[in-house]
Amino acid sequence: MRTLRLLLPLTSFAILAQGCVHDPLTPVYDPTVVFIDPPCSPDTVYFQQDILPILKSTCARPDCHDVASAEEDVILVSYSHLMGDDEDLVVPGNPYESELVEVMLASSDYDVMPPPPNAQLDQTVIDMVILWIEQGALNLSCDGCDTTDVTYVSHIAPLLAARCNTCHGGAEPQADLDLGTLAAVTGAISYQDLMACVNSEAGFEPMPPPSGLDACNVRKLEIWIENGMPE
Ligand code: HEC
């Protein structure tokens, strides 16, 4: 398991004075997720792949449990909403004390979720929610992104070449930021700003424009920097 964001910030890099401050956007990468490298275990329930999509499609609909409606003060759009707002909703380790499971299993039309005329959830889906809570209700993700042995030569140079160097390379790099060679990259990176930009975080200009990198490449870059930017 990796606890990426908790190991940060790294401070050993030269600071670029200029920022890339801009309008807020939605980060592609949720720092509370614990990413697991493949192969994924068939015995583990991965919240991000196995549970969240079901909650979003069956519960977090408009007029139900999305942010705007928040029926009964329950919002089911993210792990932090699920775990943060009401401690009885999910009790890690105790599925049968968790309201989330209680309402899925309820036999009366009045209590059951989703409410009629919607169909009750499939038993296999409910069993997976139960198993997820039994396994500790963790925020795991196994999305096939392999972050083992990320080096400059194997991953980072090709990534920068494809996504950054047309602007941040050559004789006159934009924003005076050269990402064309390993020496230039290690010498120039302000770690915080770079990660915030590629992750399109609020207050930063997404890099590459207009929407930043995908979650897997954000993680590869982060792990590479965290490991000391190996060649
Ligand atoms: C289409 C051109 C373009 C591409 C592609 C691009 N950038 Fe940028 N980048 C810019 C411009 C222009 C700025 C200055 C923006 C500003 O400050 O408003 C900038 C600013 C930055 C900054 C802030 C540095 C500073 O001094 O302001 C970082 C960090 C950065 N880019 C990283 C990247 C990375 C990493 C990639 C690839 C994943 C990338 N950029 C791809 C054009 C680009």
C-alpha cells in the first residue's frame, strides 16, 4: 500500500517563484485513495471500482443522495461523504450495524433503499457492500495502473516528451520552465506546484492545458519524485 500524500511535501527542490494560479477545477486524483498496484486480488473489495460506481448510479441521483438533494442528510458521491457525515452510516468491520446495509436489506417498503418503485439492489451487490465493510471499509483502488520501477528513462522522459516538451523544452521554454532533460527537470521542479498543476488542483493552471494529466500518470510522476527522481 502507498500513502503517497502523507509522505509529502518534499522540500529539497529549488522553488520556482512563479506559480500557475488559475480558476478551480476538479482534481482527477483523490489524495485519500490508497492505490494498489496490479494484480488486483479477487478476494478484496476495492471501494473505487466495486462500490463507488454503484452508489453513484443508484443512490447519488438527483433528488436522492447527490450533494444538492442530500435526502436525510446523506450524501453518497464520495468516500469522504460516506464516512464523514454520519458515523452510523458505515461502521467499519460491522456491516450489520451499518445503516447503509440495513436500508439495503430492509423488508418494508417504507425503509428499503432504493425506495419503490425502484428495484431492490441485487443480493450480489449487497453482499459486496457487506464484504467491503467487513474488510474495514477502506478507500482502496486497483485500477490497473502499475507504478513499480518508475524511472526517468522508462516512464517520465516519454511522458514529458509526449505531454509537456512542446511547450517546456527547446530554446525558449514557456514559463521559463525547461522539462527537456533529466538535469533540467530535477533542477527546476517546484514539487508542490508541479503536482498541483498536473493534478488540476484548485488555484493552479492545469498542465498540460486544458485539463492536466490522467490519474495514473499523476501517480507515476508523484512516485518518481517521491523516490528521488531515479534515472
Ligand atoms: C500547450 C503548452 C503547454 C504544455 C503542453 C504544458 N505546459 Fe506547463 N505551462 C505552459 C504555460 C503557458 C505556463 C505558464 C502559465 C501561467 O503561469 O499562467 C505553464 C506553466 C507551468 C508550470 C508552472 C511554472 C511556472 O513557472 O509558472 C508548471 C509546473 C508546468 N507548466 C508544468 C507542466 C507539465 C509538467 C506539463 C506536462 C505534463 C506541462 N506543463 C505542459 C504551457 C504548457
